[in-house]
Amino acid sequence: MKRFFYFTMILLCAVLVGCKPDAEAPTVFTQEVSDVTINTASVVYNVESDGGAEVTSRGVCWDTIQNPTIDNDKTNDGTGIGTFTSELSNLASQKTYYVRAYAVNSVGVSYGEEMSFETLEEEEEELPSENKTITVNGVTFDMVFVEGGLFAMGAQKVDPNEPNYDSEAWDREAPVHLVTLSDYYIGETEVTQELWEAVMGTQPSHFIGDKKPVEQVTWYNCQSFVMKLNQLTGMKFRFPTEAEWEFAAKGGNKSEGYYYSGSDDLSEVAWYAAEGKKTREVKTKKPNELGIYDMCGNVMEWCYDLFANYSEDHQINPTGPANGTDCIIRGGCCLSDATYCRTTVRSCLLPGGQSYGIGFRLALQAE
């Protein structure tokens, strides 16, 4: 009888061992994505079951394409089952990522549900402004700092493979030549009528408006304004040179190579003939890369230089010829067609000339 009992028990154990279920892949769930930053995120996941075989690896995998696998970026958080948090790092800013948890045992790999998230946009560090704000007789205006540099000045229509090719270029815009400039400041806007009145006590303009650019002023009138402004402020304002004007209009060292000052779409940055032949308030169009407004429209602008044909020689801080009759005017205006609004266009006029399409902008040498 005892022998029968022992035999029965041995047989039962053998049956029980033989009926042990086969192991399966783990069961895993992706639960939550949190604490998303510019380049990091946290993912909570749960390995609910090991499937009957030890979990040898677990974590989360991610990619910018759906259905990421362990062949993509992943964390490896160790072994075992339970609820865990995995930290993702070295992500790109303002990107959509797809993530899912995984767990591995001897049977294979299992994935949790896919979740998506977007990293935050990287904010540019705000550096202290180098611009100057000046107030005179109750009127405030800003001068934009322009870091000096080397640039190719002018335009040519001869060879598309050479610098500054422009099929619309005039002969007087060539030859293209290198210019090196020192640091300087230039007016954020054209001189407004309210600033002119604050300094001169007069109103010469045709299109009246405090925030509109002053016009109907000769080169001599503007020089008188600069002299009085310097007396009032104790500073040394002047006209920009032609080279300073073009460098600033092109965006200086921040230039993105736009056809006009700040855009390839003239209507974004300039009041010109197609939008009504009258001046408008300054700063009502988009600025260029340096934060300067209206350099291709509203009013044309007197410069310091007398007119002369360009030299092909490399020049440093050029100020134009010592002798001449006409003064340089730059930029398009409310009367100009698009071709006259290009940043390399050169116009000129006798210094006693005036028009409601001509004003000016201030410059100031950096210390």
C-alpha cells in the first residue's frame, strides 16, 4: 500500500511539472509623459508581468517617427517588474517625439502603448541692448548699434556667377567692391516730423503727421537740423555715409541676403508706389535683421557723400569724393516702383533740391 502511495505521488508530481505553462513575453504599459522641457522629458511606465520568465531589460524607446523600437534611442533601467520612471535627454527643441515602454525576457520583447509629446521651443537669450535711446525736448528716438564688418558693396548685371549679381542693377551700382566699416549707430527710423519740430520748431512736410518721416527738406536743411540736435544733446550726430547706409540696409553682419531691406517681399518692409503714393507712419512695416525700419520705402534718404562712380578697390570707412555737385540719396520712397527700392540703388540730387519723397536718417559714430 505504501508503495502504491509513493508511486501515485511521484506520478502526480511528474504530471504537475509536465503541465507547467510555457513562459510568455512580459506585459508592459506606457502610462504618462511629464516634465517636458527643451531637451528632456520623463516617462512613467509599468511592467505588470514578467510573463513567467525573468525580465532582463526594461525602459522606454523613442524616435521622431512613429512606432519606435529598441533599435532606436532607448533607456535601460535594469530588471524586474513594477512601476518606474525613465528620464529622456539630449532631445531636440520644438520636435514631436513618439515614445513607448518596453520589457525583455527570454521569450522576447514587449512594447507598451505609444505616446507622443513635443519638446519646448528654445528661447533665445536676451542680451543687453547696445542701442541708444535719446530724448530731446520731450521727443524720444532710438539709434540702432551696427557692428562693423566687411561686405561687398554695389551690384552688377554682367555675370550671374559673380557676387551681387542683379539683373536690374544700374551701371552706377558697379563695380562690386569690398568695404570695411567700423562700428556705428544708425537711426531705427527716418527722422520724424515730431522730432524735426522738437529741434527746429518748423513743419516743412507735405504729408503731415507726427510719426511720419519729415520730407520737403534739402540736404542743407538737414545739416542745420544735425547741428542744432548736437547742440541740444551734446552728442555728435551726422548723416550716414553711403556705405554705412547700404551695410545697415542689408542687415549688417546679421544679413540673410534679402533682395530688399529685411525681406524678399517688398510689401512686407516698404511703403512704395504700389501701396499709394503718400508717406505713412514709421515702424508700420516689418524691420530688417538689425531692427531698422523703412530703409526701402516711405522716403528716400540723404547721405553724407557726394556722388562719384565706384572704384573697384577695397575701401575702409569711405566717405565719398572730396569734390562734386550732387549728394547721394539712398532707398526707395512712396513714389518709387519696386526696382528703385533695391538696397543697392544709387540716386543723387543737388543739395538744394527737395521733394515730399526725400527725408533722412541719423547716424552716430560708436565710441
